Amino acid sequence: MKNKFSILFCLFAVIIFSGSISIPPEEGMYPLSEIHKLKLNDAGLKISIDEVYNPDGVSLIDGLVKVGGCSGSFVSPEGLIITNHHCVFGAVSKVSTVENNYLENGFLAKTREEEIPAEGLTCRITESYEDVSEKILEAAEKADDLIQRSKLIEDKIKEIIKEEEEKDSSIKAEVSEMFTGQSYVLFRYKIINDVRLVYVPPRNIGEFGGESDNWIWPRHTGDFSFVRAYVAPDGSPAKYSKENIPFKPKRFIEVNPKGVSEGDFVFVMGYPGRTFKNYPSDYLVYQYKFQLPYISQMYRWMINLYKEIGSNDPQFALEKASLVNSLSNVEKNYRSKIQGIDRLNLIAQKSEVDKELNSFIQSDEKLKEKFGGVLDDINEVYKDYYQSGRLPLMFTLLSRFCQSYRLAEILAEKKIESSKPNEERKSLFKEDRREDLYKHIRSLFNDYHREADKKLFIKVLSDTRKFDEVKTIEIFNQFTHEYLSEIYEETELLNYDNYMEYLRYSSEEIESLNDPLLNLVSQLTEIKEMEERRSELRNSNLNLLLPKYMEAKRLYLSKDFVPDANSTLRLTYGSIKGYSPADATYYSPITTLKGVIEKGRDEGDYKINKKLVEIYKKGDLGRFKDEKLGDVPVAILYDTDTSGGNSGSPVLDAYGRLVGVNFDRAYEATINDFTWSPVYSRSIGVDIRYVLFITEKIGGADFLLKEMGVN
């Protein structure tokens, strides 16, 4: 597409940014439209900005790809992609069996014919994007109230997406909110549905250190994998077929097998998830009091449950391996965020800024007229959040992880939705989505494990009796273990044949079932829908209040803001840099193979790869040994601003060459989602030299090195 990205080049220039960016250069995940305003060459970049991002031609960003919920980069002209081991973990577990366990033993396709589909994994390549704020906000102006305003925005976004996808069926369109209630950007993505596994290292390399080392530095994890993107012979996106051919990217990232040293300039590009740096202190209070502790505690309980059952059931352990990894990652992240908020006294800091902001507003009549009640109004909205407390989180837990609850919920929702005209029903219950509904139900039954599901059902619901925020709702007072267990034992919904028959019932027939689980969930669904309406009103209020809040804050602080991350393309930069997380402690920024050997054990998180030990003992370190370190580098540490979604992002040197693959942050840096500091904000990547060393020495995949131009 001609003038690719050009329309976004000036995005935010008037609304958000004025002149050169005034905030510290290392902070921020910059939209690509803004990188021309950064002084990257002064910071250490040795190539022109146009080589990084060129709105009118091919540049490094054309070598980037979104891999599922992670990032990745093309490293050959034949569609070869490097990303993290943990980003393909779920796909590998799906094709593994107890007898043929690729997850534990690793996988290598020695030929293209041996590459196997990475089930459930898709890739997205950003084709172009443009500002559609004016169209959306113009539609919103026609609203009579806040709820209608949100509905009009939602409808306009759907209309824009539909128009774009009808114009070009080969793309997937999305509209992302850049600043709440203020700016919206349309993104056009090429979707690659045929993604195949090429090389996945053994689990004791790709996940070495396990949960013990997760979010921790020093790190010694070979968290990388290779997959390949395939398309139809005419180059169009296509589902898996033997006739498909490797995708030819417009640009691929050159690999630098010499790596980097301490102090070297690096930059990271990718698709970071959600951050909340620009939010008021009230948001942080909600996180600290409700979401972070509740989800952390529940995920820890679930992890222990699944591991306990899996210890006697290898098939269950394999099926739940990806879920346990995901839960563990979030649990530790949330726990470290709580610690970070405490350590930085962050709520008090942000509250003080809001207090000073309010004084600033009240000191000037014009400011008072424009922004006078904004902080009080925001506070009122969050008071309503506090009243709901953990209730919305509980509903999310049940719907997402408890198959029995979700199955009953579907019937309860169908009872309501089937009485409506087809066009007014929830998406899953429309006539043209019937096969999707059946597929969803089959998936729920396939995932159902009675012991695990029953314990989770009872745990989540019985815990609500301790919640102050639901004590006035009578139904929750009944949730004893005995009461919930009896309901679970008496329900007839958990038999597949019974359930599929009930699904064909009319609303009246479903009502007459008188099943104890369905009756319970029907009552809870009514409460959930009331909560959803409250949430919709709160969000509608914030969509109007937060833009005013941020505008006032910009005036008060006399500086511009980088928009919070939202899973769209961003750039961040810094250098290879150690840090001091505690008194009298300093960590160097590069770990080595020696550290892997020292940590190695026969079992557990530090179970070591025997072949790796043999190679190390022989001193067969080969060409990827760093002469200064006298060893093979394993992981690198750098002071960039990254977040979830940056997993798999390429770490690039001053010349735009691949020197690492981002996979984590230091424990202290999980707070990055709320605030940033040069003192503790550190990201972690696997060093490209370890990637090449493992691929060659452990994988025996010299052909992949040659494909990447490493001879």
C-alpha cells in the first residue's frame, strides 16, 4: 500500500505532542509516528530514522510480526520467525502426547515437509493505519446520554471495521483507543493463519529456571523458538494446506552473531499490551485493594490444585501445562506489583500529584470553569468501582476457568437471548453463529475435568461469603461448601448428550428444567448483567472525564504524555545496563553459560539439559563464545520500557540488527505498567549468541543458521 503509515505520521502532533518530546527519552512506548521526534541518533542509533520507520517505503518495522499475544520478527526471506518459547508453549503442548512429548524434549523439523502446524497460533503484520478520531467523536456527539454515547462509539467502530474488511477481504481491521475518549486509530493487519513449528528447544532450556526465576534477574533461560509463516501460492492468507508456500516478508531482520556488550545502545519494537501510567490515583487504589490481591491469591490456589492433580495424572498435567504457565506468570506479576506499589509508596505519590493538580485548577477561574469538578467526578466513579469490588472479577474467573459454570451460563443466557429478535441477540446466540456456539460447547466439555472443576466452583463461590461488597446480596450468604457440593452433584447439565438436548429447548422449556445448577447460575447471571450495566455507565463516564484529566495534567506539569500501550506497534530504547535492586547489591547486565551449569539440578525448575552439560565440560563453546566474558552469553538486561505483549520482541543494536529476543522484566520492573523509573525499570532478553549456540549445538539445526545468514 502506497504511503504506508504516512497518515499516522502526524497523528497526535496537534492533539498530544507539540515540538520535540520533553519527557525523559528512555521512558515510554512510542507510537511509530513519533520516533522522528526522538533524538535516537544522539542516544546511539547508527542508522537513519527512516531505516527504522519509513512511511513511504520499506523499513525495519516491516520485519515485525505479532505472534498470537506476543511479538516476533522475521529473520529470513523465507518467512522464518523468531519469538519466545513461552509464546508457542500452548501450541507445542497441543501437538504433544505423553508418548511423544515435544514440550519436554523439544521439536526440530529438518525439512520444510516436517514442519507441523502450530495449532491455534496466528500471525499479524501491520499493513497500515490511520487516525479515525474525527469520525468516531462526530458520531458520539449525537448521543443524549452517556450510555448512548458509548453505544454510538461502539457502533461507529464496528461500521468502520466492516467497511475496511469489505474493501479488502485479505486484511483484518481493528480500531484502537489511543487516549481514552479522545483519539482512535484504525489498524489494518494481514493475517497469517498457517503457522508451523520449526525449532523449539527442550523445556529444560526454553523454560530453565521455571517459576523460581520468573520475573527475576539474573536469568539463564533460553526462551526462544522458531516458527514459519505460510500463505497460499498466490501470496494470500490461507489456512493450513500442503500447497501453501513460505511467506515472503517485505523485510527481515539481520542477525548480529557478535551480540552486544555492557553500555551498548539497544532498541525494542513490538506490540506491548495495556499500561496505565496516565491514569489517576483512584485507579491504582482499585488495583491495590481488589484486583491484584484477589487474582493473585486465586491463581496461586488454582496452580496448586492443577499441580496436585497432575502429579498423579500425566495427561492432565500436559493438558494444563500451558494454563499453569500463564497463571504462574500473572500471579507473580501481580504479587510483584503489590510490592512495587508499597516500596514506592506509589498511591500516596499519585494522590499527591492529583491533589496538587486540583489546587492548580482551583487557582485559576478559566481552569476552574473548564476542569473544576473533574477530579471529584472521577473519584465518584471509582467509589462505585469499590462498591462492586471483587464481584466482577469473580464472574470473570467462573466464566473463564470453570466449565460447569460456563455451560450453565450459556443456557441461562440462551433462555434470555432466544426470546429476542435475531439482530438484537448477543453475538454468540445469533442464528449465523450457531456452529461457533456448538464448537465452544464441545471445547468446554473437552476441557472439563470433574475433580478440578468442582473444587474451583466451590472455592470461588464459597469465598464470596467473606466479601464485604456482597454481604447485602442474599444469595451469596447461602454459599457453604455443603450447599454448593449438593448443587454440583445433582445437576444434569454436565452430561454432553443431556446438554445438547437442552440447548435445543425453547426459552420456556429451559425455564421448566428446574436444574439446581442452572437455577443458581440464572440468578447469578441477573446479578452479573446488572454489574455489566454499572460497568458500562462507569466506563462511559470515564471516557468523558479522563481526557479532561489528562489535558489538565499536561497543563499543570507542562509536559506531553506518551499514550499508554494498547497492543499496537511501539518503540522503546535504552542500553545494556545493570542495576541495584537492593542495598549493597549490584547485578551485571549479561549472564553466561557458567550460571546455567551452576544452577543446574537433576529435577525441578533447574533441571538441566544433559547434552548442554557435556558440551560445557568439553569446553566446546564454539564461535559464539564472548572473548571478554570467556563464555557464551545467555541473557541480557537493558533499561527499556516494555510490558506484556513485548514477549518475543526483537532487541536491536545500533545498526538495527538482532542481538536478543525480549522475554521478561526484572521483578521490580513489573510496576512499569503503572509508572517508570530509570533506577529499577529493566527488561530481560535471551542473547542472540545463546539462541545460535543452542540451535547449533543442542538442536543440530545448522541449516537454520545458514538460512539466517550466519555462516
